[in-house]
Amino acid sequence: MSGHHISSAKFLWGIALALFMLTFLTVAVTWIHIPSPWNVVVAIAIAVVKALIVAAFFMNLYWDSKFNVILFVMSIAFFLLMIGITLLDTLYRTDPIPSF
Amino acid sequence: MSQTSSTEEKLDHLKHYFVDSDQQFEASKMGMWIFLVTEILFFGGLFVAYIVYRSWYPELYLLASEELHTFWGAVNTAVLIGSSLTVAMAIRSAQLNQIKGLIINLWITIGLALTFMVIKYFEYSEKFAKGILPGSAYSYEGIEHEKANIFFSIYYMMTGLHGVHVLIGIGLMLWLVFKAKKKVFHSGYYTPVEITGLYWHLVDIIWIFLFPLLYLID
């Protein structure tokens, strides 16, 4: 609940190091050519892990007020809803794809 | 606010309508989080466009992303993660009353942000020279797909909007340096540093998704 969490320098460097390693990993997995659609799943999964690390430990959500966590989670939920509802339309169109 | 008095309590920043400094800090931070929610949905629209067109033209994305240089994308990812680290270190310095460290970390962050923009500039100009421009201005012949311009319209919109956010971030950091030099920030008041940091980390998170989605399609 404390809004003034002070992370140690060592901890912050550790988080950055983890993010650098995950960046390397996400590039490295493209070298082994995982068959589609799993290459996309792996790429997104690594990106989600990285984003969660940044949100939790750089943006301090891990120590922050639960209300801010709820705001963040709700924005993701509504974003997924936007994707889902749009795809319900665009994936099931019988007409040809528009010219644009 | 800009008063540089060295009184013991240092409550110059406290607005009369807040109970105390902590309440003011929490209110500002919550306000910033609400803004970040709108930012996520703002970029969300472009991510939806990306997903819809990728579901329609999966082969186009495979072909077109060959034009993007994974190496420079990865370098820029590392640059932004590094800048997120220095922003976090800047906040830590402010929390510990180390104003010199705060200013140094802000300058490193500005330097990294400029590095990102310079790399992006070279990536863009290389594409412009080939005729890879957004929308109807597209004139590159190297991709065997009639909708090749669509991928690059999405690419320019997403990376362009992200780049605008990086530029705004640079402006905010310069403002923070200016304020810090005027001795506005101390361990009891560093709210602008904290919420600019939140903004900067979100810009980093968006790039964390843009990099694999645009550069790493194999």
C-alpha cells in the first residue's frame, strides 16, 4: 500500500538484466523457426512477461495501491474486449475483404 | 511552487485541499494511472488494426517484415529498457534526496531516448529512400504483394505514434532537469519525477510489444 517504495540499485539492475535477457531470448527463438502459430504465441508470451516485469517492478505496481492495479488490469481487459469484438466481425465476414 | 526556500518542513508543494503530502502524491499517481489507461486504449486501436489485417493477410506480414532490420529493432529495445532503468534510478535518487544523481540519471535517460530516435530516423530514411511510404505514397516494388502498403501504413502509424511519445518524454525529462536544478525536488516531493517515470515505462512497454510484432515475424 505504500506509495513510496524505494528499490535498491541492485534490484533495479537485476530487473533490467532480466529484461535484456528476455529481449535476447525473443530474438533467439526466431532462429530455431518454431512452426506457426506457435512462433507468435511464444513472441507474445515473452512480451507479456516483460511487460508484467516492467509494470510490477519499474512502475512499482507490486507495492502500489490495489486501486492502481485494478485500473491497469481493467485497461487490459477492455483492450482484449476491443480485440475480441472486432475479430467477431472481421474474421467471419462472408463478403470479400474491403479494398483498403 | 518554484520558491527555493530551505525551510525545514519543505511543504511548498502541498496544495491546501490535500490533507498531507502523501495524499497529494497518491492522488497525482492515481490520476497518472487513469491517463495511462487511456494511453493503453489509444494504442490499443492500432494494435487491433494490426491484428485484423494480420488475420486477413498473414503472408503479407511475413514478406513485409523482411524489410525491417531485426538488429536495429533489438538495439532500440535494449536502449529503451536501459532508459527505463535510468528513470527508475532517477526516482530512487530523488527518494534518497540525491539531486545530483537525479539530474545525471535524467540526462542519461534523455541521451538514450535521443539514441532511440536517431536509430528510428535512420530506419525511416532508409525506407523513404526505397519508396516505402505510408498509404498511397507507397512506391516500392520489392515486395510481391498488392497490399504491401498496408503493412507499412500500420508500421508507420504504430512506430510513429510511439516515436511522438518518446519525443514528448524527452520534453518532460528536460523539464524535470530544469525543475531539479531549481531545487524543487527532494525526498518529500518528487511527484513529477514519479509520474513521468510511469509514463516512460508505459512507452517502454508499448515498444516491448511493437518489437516482436513488427520485426520478429519469420
